[in-house]
Amino acid sequence: MRISRLLCLLALTVAALTVASSARAEGDWEITPESQRALRRGLEWLEKNQGSEGNWQSNDLGLVGMGALAFMADGHAPGRGRYGRAVQRPLDYILRGAKPQGLLNIADQRRDMYNHGLATFVLGQAYGMTDDRRLGKTLEKALDLIANTQCGDGGWDYVARRQGRGHDLSLAVMQAKALRSAVDSGLDVRPEVINLAIQSVREHYSPQRVPYNAPEERQRRVGGQFTYGKGGGGGSLAMAAAGVVCLQEFGQYDDWRIPKSMEVVEAHIRNLRDPPEGNGEVPFDPYTLNYVGQALYQVGGDPWARSYPKLRDYIAKTQIDDPDNPRRHGSWRAKGHVGGLPGEMYSTAIACFILAMPNRYLPILQEGRIEAFNKPR
């Protein structure tokens, strides 16, 4: 089921007329005064620290896009209202960086498809909220590039090129987000691209105590999770969540591998210890947190109800609360592979995105399932 741009624009109109904390949340349990206060402070920090180019001193277009996404997740559209300029500036930075062939990367070539996938995802969400023709033209080229660089096995390489075999699941999940974002915003994606990608993602699932290529009947009887590489290499929380996100985005809602990986995701959240207040630490590195939050939301039901409140409360509690230090107040510290101001922006943007999820303003967070890509398994 597609989410039309008209519905997305209607959601934003409601957002402008209604208090964000109650406009779309399903119940009081999804949001708290503390989480909404943390979200407000985080967005204020992101606006104040954008810099003259609106890119938080980063030339990674995907990372810059996540900064814009944080605002859009709370219902702020490009060029409109309180944060209109703060959203528009990073989007303009991405558009200026677009290559003639559609590639959205101006950093190192090895980051081609990381930046391209993330930036395309964000442009798709912005297009669904605005119907901006500039975004649409760039987005169409970006989607063509994703299709044209898909490798023979259904995956993607770090560099924007087609070859026999793709690389790893971390690349596939970013293209999955981009493709689903486009469909949710009313654009077409060739089914053969999706179906080949689904096949590749399933090959990144690794069962426990039986060979990775064992018959599915045996795999279903044991635990397992999605992994970085095919054949069981690189099992991590990030990849467990990323595989779930991929299959959800591709409409494979009933795939038996999803609950297996969700057991891993929820176990990590249950094991989180109560953090020191205001220490600035997100519960996982921002890359992992991004996919953990999305996996919970997309699966919904009991996993969302059980685990989201703990994740939300952890994030809200650890936000830096230091009004005397405006450079830090309202942010979360850099964590993972990105340091400095870009790293602080990344942590803060993902934290805000997770806190804003219950408001359901983004096209990709609104109700609706894609049935066209479903195939019985």
C-alpha cells in the first residue's frame, strides 16, 4: 500500500495545528514529558550548530541528511515554520552535491553507497512531505543509480558500480531504506530490483548450531540472526536489526527470520543498565541505535510496547543538560566511528529521530504495508 504525498502533506498540516506530543502517538505510554523535552532541546542544538553551510562541518551527504531527518521526524517541513530553514539548508547541501549521474557522495569513493543510500532515503521522505520538483528530479536519478549499481547477487558494493557480488548487509539496508522511502512517497521502483535484494538479504541470515545453508525446516528450530557477511560472518546487534529493517521495508512482514533476530535486539535492550543522568551517551552507537529503533517500530506489537519505553527513557535521561554551556546543552556525545561536531550531530540526530517516532510524521513511519513485493515463503 502506498502512502500518497497528499496524505503526508495532510499529516504535516495536522502537525502545525496540534501539539506534537499528542498529535499522532497511539497512547500516553509512547511519549513522556521528559522525552518531549529532550526532543525539543535536541532540535534546538541541531539548529544552533549547523554552521554557515548547514552541514555540521561534514561532507558526508548521508550524515547531513540524518540531521535534516531529525527535524522532519518531528513534523517540520523544509522551508516552513519554526525549523523550516534548518531543514532546508541540509537538503540544499545534498542537492548541490548531487553528481550528474545521480550519485549522492562528495566524500571518499569508498563511501559512495553509504552516503548515497542514506541521502536518497532522506530525499524520499522530504519529497513525500513537500512534492518539491527539485527533490523529485534528483531523487529519480538517485533511484536509477541504486538499480543500475545492484550487483548480480542482489547486493551492493561500497563503490557505485555493478559487479558480480555485492559486499555486506550494511550496504543493503541503506539501499532498502532508500527504495522503500521512494515508494512511500509515490515513486515507482522496479520489482525485480526488490526481489533480487530480498534474496540477498536472506542469505545474510545465520542460524545457530546448524550450517547456514541447512534446510529452512532445521533453521526454524534454532535461534539465529542476520549477520554482516553471508555464511555467518559478523553477527552483531546492528546487523540483527538491519536485516529486520530490510525485510520489513521490502514487505516481507511474515518472514520467520524477523522474530529470530528480534529476540537478539530485545535481549540487548533488556540488558541495558541504568545510565548516569546527563552523561551524553546514547545506549548504542548511533549507527546501531538507528536500526534498532526502526526495527522495533516496524515490527510493532509486543516488541515495540516492551522495548521502546526503555530505549526512549535511556535516551532522554542521558541528554547533556548544561544551560551554561550552549555548545553542549541538548546534545549527545559523538560515539562510534564519527568524531567531532559531525559525530555529535549524528548521535543527536538519531536520538531525536528515535524520540520523535511515536509522532509518526514521516511517510515511512505512517500506517500502511506494501503488498506488491510480498512473495510466499
